Amino acid sequence: MTEDYQSLIILREKRDYGALDGILEKKFFRLYHVPVFNYEFFPPLKRPAASSALLFSSRAGVRAASVLLRQMEKAHCFVIGEDTQNALRASGFQGKIERFLTIQDFLEHWVQTKRKDIKAVHYYRGEVVKNPNLNQQLSALGLGYSEEIVYKTGLIKEIPESILALMKESKRSLGYVAVSERAMRHWDNLIFYHCLVPLYRKGHLFCLSKDVACGSRVMPQSSTTVPLEPTTTSLIACIQSYYKYSPPIG
């Protein structure tokens, strides 16, 4: 590891097409990934009704349904988050995509527009969902609703040895990047388990949103940065501003 690069520990798996990984790697950051979740996929066996638009709120849902998506060139997809959109494009999907920051933004869009072009929504989701009343909320707006659980997640039991070594041996304070509230909570638990709180607090935590930051009980607020908007672009800007780094010349 050269001292020319600031090290960042990303609390998720590496994403080759993700804007966060791709941009940070070009801007004098060395990235280390901790895949906090393990995934078990259940690919859907049949298409939803032709009148249904599709809803994805994670790249895991897109991955589970990727084979089906390549057969649905004219489908209409709603996605939550930039990474989900990137995953959908990377799957080979060629249909129309509309992106929202959060599920709540998606719901508010329907309240405000009262659009009539979509009659129903089919949600490909994981077994853990933050919007248990989505069915009722969409039904109240006059939309049909159906869903399938296409993946389950497990949590890693240990911090990888390579990450433990990095935390203990790095001469610079480390940056930690969290984009999931659930991953943030579990990472905190692992830090407690390994008695790493004093070492961890020498670094700085960057969270995609306030909800993600609320998942941390270990890192003090003074050592936590949250962007004004929960977008990859805003998060990258916060990281760059904190370290005052610019892209390398040449």
C-alpha cells in the first residue's frame, strides 16, 4: 500500500459497474471491500402480468431476476437508487427505467402526478423490507400490487483477516464507507466483538444517509459525515472534500 493513496473500507462487495467504486478508484483512493451480506437467490420462474411495471430496490433483486429481464424488452421498470439502475442496465435490460432516491419518493411521485399509464406494480424484493405497508399504500393510489421474494441475505460472522490486518497496521487513519443501515449495524457489532472500538474511532465514517448513520452506535457524530442528499454523487463529493483530494493528473 503506497502512502500516496488514502485507504477506504467499503462495507459491501465490490461492484465493477458501480459509480462509487469506479470514481473513487480514479481519485487517489485505495478501496478495500467487506461483503457484509451473503446472498441466496431464488430466480422467478414466470413473468408477472403484462400490465405490471416492475419495481426493484436493490441490485440483488435485479441479479435474481436477470435471466427473466433479458426476455422483457418492452417492460417498464421503476428502480430505487443509482446502483440498482446500473445493475439493471448491466443485466442487459433495454426497456424504460425510472429512478427514484427512495421508496417514499416513489410513492410521493404517484400522489403528485396521478398518472394513468401504469395500472399495476410487481416488486422483486428481498425477505427484509423497510416498507411493509407498500401494498396498502399503492392500492390506495389505485394501483394493483404483487410481489416476489427473490433473495435472502445472511450476515458475515467475522471481519476478514485482511481487513483486520489493515486496521491494525495502517499508518494512516482509515475511512469507512457505509451505504446500508443493516450493514452499518452489523459492522458495529463486529467492531464490538473484536474489541476494535478505540482503533476504529481513529478513522472517519462516511454514510450514504442519516438512516445509515443511525445504524452506528460506535463512531461519534463528530467523526461521521453524511451528504445532504442520499446519492452516490453526493457521497463521493463528501469523501473528496474531507480528504481534499483531486483526480491524479495524467
